Amino acid sequence: MNKCRKWLNCKQIKQSVTILQKIGGGIGKEAFITKLEDDNVTLVMLKTRLGRLKDEWITDRVEEGLENLIHFQTSPYVNKLAGFCRNGSETVILSENCAKYGDLESFVESKFFTALELNQRFQMVMDVIKGFVELHNDDIGPRVHCDLHETKQALGQYLVTDELKVVLNDIDEIPIHDPSKNKIARCRYLQGCKTSAFLAPEQQYTYEYCKSKWKSSYPGMKRATPKSDVWKIPDMAEEVLKLSTNHKELKEKLAQVYAHCREIDESKRWSSNQVSIAFEQIYDQYFNNNVL
């Protein structure tokens, strides 16, 4: 959105916003393309699924997502809010329409992606990392992104703007992890007791853990920290960069960074700040100096 507007309220949404088509949704929300009549602008509307309005876990999750979106509106790495409405247990959220390129998972498989230069793909990865930096350094406490379960699914949590910037979109589950204030983040793994190399060791559901914790076909919630997010960066970066064998030197440099991201010992694993700085240095070396 290039024009600054006040957030639309319930009355304005009801009077001025027309739903054009449904475009998808998730476990608790449905997504629609809408039109703002006065300005002929299209926006995305997210609404609590009607069938889940009595499901307190879902309604609380959607509401928390709205609160998180409001909280991070000053960040350039979070999708822009256009308005919202709370009507009982139903929450309506209006945000920037990124339909041109869609989410990052779809984008990397599109014709638009194949036209990008390597430096543009590298910048997109840097946007993802800087989004983590924003979450991990929030002023009310470090956040953990709990809705990143597999590489492709994780990329689906990001949108690509018309300016080819990557922004966080689904931030319903980003709990605070601050042991000094007795706040411990715990993340659900929706795949249950299946293991995944995408998840950090501290998030793995081992057979022994599942056997001891299994209740109602769900094994509980594992502790996670901002370092758990860092573990996921190499897989996400590789999915976007898609480096060829011609980029041997660059791959070697990135491998050194990835090794720091994949330290088994959390105390030795790099922070997202350190990863971001390393990527910026590599970008300057290889692209600003025309090495490639």
C-alpha cells in the first residue's frame, strides 16, 4: 500500500468493503480478496471460520494474531494492516493485498521467481532473517515463531510484496521466551510425533518423549527459543537461493554460516542478529563488489 490511510473500523468495513472472491485460509481463518469501494483498492480480508466460532482455542489464536499484527506494524518485515473488526467471537482483519506474487512458498515455484537475479533472491533471504531479528528483539520480550514446521510450509507464512520484499504474514503463534521473567515459549508440532530435520533438537519429538507424554493422540508442547528459529534458517535460505554448482565459493561461505545455525548446543548456536550480519557481509562481498 503506497497511500497512508487510517485503519478501517467495523462500521467502515461493513459499509465500504465488498468481498470479491475466496482465496484460501488456514485452520482458523478464511481469506478473501476484497475491494474498498471509495478508493478502488483491493485488500485481503481474514475472517474467523464460522464453523470455529465456538472453539475457544481458535478464536483466541485469531485474536492473538491480530494483536501481534498491530504490535509489529512499525516493522518493515511484517505485512501492513488496513483495518480490523471484533464482533463477539468473530475477528475480521484487513491487510495489504500481495496477490500479485502471493506467499513465498508459491513464489519460488513461479515464473516470476525464475526471472530473478541471484542478488534479488539473496535479498529475499535477508528479509526473512531480518524478520526473525525483529521477533527475537521485540521490546516486550524475545518472540519465537511457533508456526514453522517444515521448509515449504514455513515459506508459506511469508508474503512477497509488489516491491519484491518478503514480509511476515501469519504471526498468530509467536510466544515470548524470557526465562528471566519466567516466560518459557512452548510450540506445538502439528505433525505430532513425526520427526523432522527442519526442527531444532530441542523441538524434536523423540519416540521416548512421545511414549511418556502421549495424551489424546497429541504429545504436548516442546520448549523453544529464538535459537530454535535460527536452526531453520539454512533450509529456508537454500529453498529460496537455489544455488547452482557455479556458485561454489558463495556456497562455501554460506556453509560456514549454516554451521553456526546448526550447533546442537543452543548456547553456541548463533543468534538471528549474528546470522543477519553475516549475510549482509556476504552480500557486500559478492554483489556490491561484483564478485559474481
